[in-house]
Amino acid sequence: MKGSRDGTRKDQVSKSSSVSSLPLILDIEDFKVNTQNFSVSLDFSFDALFGNLVNELLPSFQEEEADSSEGHGNIAQGPLFPEVDALLSLFKDSCRELVDLQQQIDGRLYNLKKEVSVQDSKHRKTLAELEKGVDGLFDSFARLDSRISSVGQTAAKIGDHLQSADAQRETASQTIELIKYLMEFNSSPGDLMELSPLFSDDSRVAEAASIAQKLRSFAEEDIGRQGIAVPSVVENATASRGLEVAVANLQDYCNELENRLLSRFDAASQRRELSTMSECAKILSQFNRGTSAMQHYVATRPMFIDVEVMNSDTRLVLGDQGSQISPSNVARGLSSLYKEITDTVRKEAATIMAVFPSPNDVMAILVQRVLEQRVTALLDKLLVKPSLVNLPPMEEGGLLLYLRMLAVAYEKTQELARDLRAVGCGDLDVEGLTESLFLAHKDEYPEHEQASLRQLYQAKMEEMRAESQQLSESSGTIGRSRGASVASSHQQISVTVVTEFVRWNEEAISRCTLFSSQPTTLATNVKAVFTCLLDQVSQYITEGLERARDSLNEAAVLRERFMLGTSVSRRVAAAAASAAEAAAAAGESSFRSFMVAVQRCASSVAIVQQYFANSISRLLLPVDGAHASSCEEMATAMSSAETAAYKGLQKCIETVMAEVERLLSAEQKATDYRLPDDGIAPDHRPTNACTRVVAYLSRVLEAAFTALEGLNKQAFLTELGNHLHKGLLNHWQKFTFNPSGGLRLKRDITEYGEFVRSFNAPTVDEKFELLGIMANVFIVAPESLSSLFEGTPSIRKDAQRFIQLREDYKTAKLASRLSSLWPSS
């Protein structure tokens, strides 16, 4: 193996030696870069060139390095790179060859630069020549485009002239034809037998109609010009007369043609030949824009010419002749009738759309005819405006029936108008036309509404008076006072009646809202209607309060009738006392009735105020000052009721005090306050008179506590408490008191004070407290009187009057003692 490697190494050394001995030859082609097709391909590689130069020398060295690495470390190593000399020689040759190649390349580059410079000069010259050629070409193209444009404009002008000439030729041709036809009509009047076949051929009716209209327009225009200009020659007058004849003949022909077309249209309509109808309608549209055809079609509809249809409408809405009509029945009848009308119009609309060239115009005429003829005829029978002088009787429904019928008819007709608008009515103002149907009724509507409310009120009052009279007659066997009380209670104010007034007004306001489209008009009508309610409620509750006050007056008359003196027999006195008891019962009943009336009056006013706030006030806002004016009117209207209530409450106080005085006179004994000093323990109970009075007041004032509220209640009870205080003072002035009686009086005052404390009237409570203090003048010893009123000098005057009622006033010489104590009083 070693021998073989040595042999190989020797071969390589010898080979490298042989190579190094040869001169190195490098070719310039080895360094070329491929630039073909303008894509650079770097074929030259320095590494490859270097490898080609030294690879033949390097393998022996690499092999020797491998052998030395196997472990022959004991052998002395020679030079690391023995082929260095050969490589140096190779590198020198390479350097020399490269220098030669550089010189060759520099020479070639120089030659190439010269050639490129020459070619570039030629190229620049060629480009300059090409630019001049292109500029010339552009100029040629511009001249060509301008020429083409000029030729196009000329061609367009020629085309316009040709088109104008053709139009003039066509117009001239048509004019010649029209002149020929005009000459045919320019004959003697009525001579239409010698006309061209065009005017008698049924297959050319459309063409004949068009030509006839053109001829008539031309002739009428010429006559108009002749009429304006002053004729200068005889020929003008002759021509004018001729054209007048032509116009007359043309008019006759057009009328005859129009009638013929209408006849054909009617025949086709009966056979339901829509195509023929459409053809005739299209031709007829040339005569007055087809107005005659449209009106003729509408006028021949069965619902406008069939009398049975009109009678059926009346029966459907008003019922059979002589039957009583009602708004609900009329509403149902109108709904059915108007639905039938809408369906009929919808069916006609389908035919009109298929037949007429201007269907909207026909629909406008149809809907207008429906409203003005069919609906108006029905409304005239349904709505007969009553006279405000002679109102219809309530037995026949009164004005209210007319107003309800008017509202139903108006509302249903408005619905019909909306339905017809949905079906189609062209440019017709169907809503405005519907409004015009009711103008005669709406003009006087506010007056009728107010008159109706007054009529309803009067009828209600008469009904209530009749019921009261009937009740009075049925109670004839009852005592006079009791019968009067029953009748009075039957005529008592009723909240139900006031609620009925408000319901009438609500219904009237709903009609105002229906009929008044403008807010200002609505506010004016609402204010007038609400004023009627104020007048009704004010009058009703005022009269009710006055009737209740009359009962109080009647009770007062009864009391005065049975007031007797002291010098009468016992039998007469007993009878008078019994009668006085009856009068007192009547007074108490009247008191309760008046309190009930006051309570119902307050409830009625509250109902009206609530109704105003909920339903009326918002409708008055569009008019400045209307709301404030209505509030003022409401206060004024209720002032009369307030006055009647005030007088009645005063009468109630008088009635109560009269009974209190009667009870005190009948029940109070002289011995109640002059008890004998017999050693028996004093009676600490109230006197019988006090007990009876407090029981009476407790019983009778229950109605006042229930009926009155707020400030009204406080004012009434305060006034009653003051009267009670004054009455008791006057009553006690009739008696003489000893100390025991003073204690009994003090107990009575305490009982009265406890009762009036329920009045919640501080001034009254104070007065009764002072009464309790003054009662002490009957209890204390004479020498203690001076110190009794030191803290309350304000009651000293009343106290002196009480002191005079002491049993020992004269014996104790209290007059002189008091004069010395209180000289100023």
C-alpha cells in the first residue's frame, strides 16, 4: 500500500512538473460575460479559473497531508508545500498573461467606444429626421380632421335643409288637401251631400274627425283675423263670407259626426264591447277634449236615471214611510248605501280605465255627479233644517234628533268621500265638495246646538215638576207639613241630573269637534256650548237651594204661628206645644234637606269643574283669552248659587237657634239654678235643658258635618257657635243663681263647651271658656268678687251683668260694692 501511494505521489509530482514547465496560455473568451438578449448571465467565475490553475498541483499535497495524519510521527517531515515553486511560476505566467489580456481588452474597448460614438451620431441624426416627419404627419392629420369636420357640418346643414324642406313639402301637401276639403265645405249651408268619401266612410271616421277639427280651427282663426283687421278690398269680405259658410257646415258636420259616434258608443256600451267603446272615446276626445263623451257616459249610468235606485236609497236609509227613524238606524243605512255606491264607482272605474284616454277626468265627473245628485237627493230628505222660532216638539225628538242625524250624515258622508278618493276621482276636490253639501246646515249649527240644549233643559225641568206634582197629589191624605216635606225632598238637587246636563254637553262638544275644522272656530263654538252648561247648572242648583230655603221659611212660619203668650189655658198650651213640636220637626227636616242640597250643589260644581279641566280647557287654547273668559264665566255663574247657599245657611242657623231657644224655654226651670240649701249633696249633672239642647245639636248638626267641607264648614260652625253663645247669655239673664245653682250652671257651660269643641273654632272655644270663668261669680263670696277678674278685665262688663243675677245681689249690697271697686265701668 505504501509503495502504491509513493508511486502515485511520484506520478503527480512529475505531472505537476511537466505542467509547470509549459507556458500558461489564457484566452480572453474565458472572461466574457453573456449579455445576449439584454439579460446578464455571469458565466465567468474567478474561483473556477483559479481552481483550473492549481487543482493539478493540490491533490498530491492533500494526499500527503492525509498520510501524515495517520500516525507516522517518527518520520522527519519535509517542507509543508513542496509545489510552491511550481505555483509561483504559474502565478507569474498568469500575471503576465493577464497583463496581456488587459492590453488586448483596452484596445478592443477603445475601438468599441469609437464605433459606439459613430453609431450614436448616426442614430441622433436619424431621430431628428424622424421627429420632423412625425410633426409633418400630425399637421396633415389636423388638416384632415378639420376638413372632415367641415364636411360633416355641411352635411348636417344639408340634412336640416332637406328635413325642413320635406316638412314644408308635407305641410304644403296637407294644406293643399285641407284647402280641397275646405272648398268642399265652402258651399251653400246644409249642402253636405257632395263631400269626399272620407267624410262618409265609417272605417275612416277617426281621420275624418281629425281633418274636420283642423278645418274648423283654421276657418275660425281666419274669421277671427278678418274680424280684427279692417277689410280693404271686396275680396276679403267675400272670403270671410265663404269661410263663415264653411265654419257653419263644418260645425254641422262635426255635430252629426259626434252624434253618430255617441250612438255607436252607446250601442257598444250596451253590448259591453270595450274595444269599440275605447275607439269611439278616442275619436270623440278630439271634440272639446272628449267632454261630451265623458258627460254622456256618466249621465247614462243607471244610478242616475233609474228612479227605483233613488227610491231604494230612501228606503234603505229612512225605512218605510211613516216609520220612526233613529240615528243608529240611519247610520247603518248610510253605511250600507255608501258601501254600495263605492262598489258601483269601483266597477265603473275599471270600465273607464279601459275605455277613455283620460280616465281621471271621467272619474272626476262621475264622483261629482254621485255627490251632487245621488247623495244630495238623499240628504235633502234626511236633513230638514228646523226653525229656531218653532222648535220641533220633544215627542218627535226635538232639535236633538236633527243634530244627531246631521252628525251621522256628515260623518258617514266624509267616510264616503275618503273611500271615493281611494278609488280615484282625478283632480276633483272631493273633500271640499262634500263640505259644500253641508254648508247650509253648518252655518246655523251653533245656534241650533244651543237651542237644543235649552230645549233639553226645559223638558227636563217640566218632567221633574210633573213628577213632583204627581207625588204631591198622591200624598193628599198626608198632613200638610209632611206632604210639603215629601214634595220638597222630591225636588231636591240631584247629582244625577247635573251629570245628565254634562252628558248633553259632552255630546254637543263632540259634534262641535266634528263640524269645526279650524281650531279657532272650534274654540268659539265650544265656549258657547259650555256657557249653556254653566247657565243650566247655575239655574238648576240655585233654584234647588232656593226651594230648600223655602222649606226653612215655611218651618219658620209654622214656629211663629204656634208661639203663644203666658195667659192661655192649659189645654190651649198643650195643643200649641204639640204643634210647636211638629214645627220643630219640620224645621229639622228642612235643615237636613238644605244641607243635602248644599252637599249636592258642591258635588255638582265639582263635576262641572272636572269636566272643564278634562274636556273643555284644551279646546279653548287656540283663542287668546278664551280660557280665562270661560273661567270667569264659570265663577260668575256659580256666584248666584253661592249667594243662595249663604242665605240658606243663615236661615239654617236661625232655625237651629229657634229650636234651641224653644228647648231652653220649655225645659229650663227656675229651680235649676236656685237649689234649696237643704244639706243634700248638690247635683253635678247638667240640667235637663242643657242635655236636650246638646242632644238636639248633636243630632241636627250631623248633616252639616257631612255636607260642608273646608272653609265653608269652618265659617258655618263658627257663626253657629257665636249665635249659641249669645243665645245662652240671653237665656241665663232670665234666672237668679245661688252658689249651688252657680255650680249647676258651670256644669252646663262645661257641657256646652265640650260640644262646641267639635266645631274646631278657636274663637268659639275661647268664648265658652270665658263663660266658665264668669260662672264663678255665682259661687264665690261677695268679698272675693274683686279679685275674680283681675286676669281677665275684658269680660268685666258681662261679669257685672252676671253678678246682678246673684240671689244675694240686693241683700249683700253688691251694687254699691261693685261701683266702688270698678268706678270706670
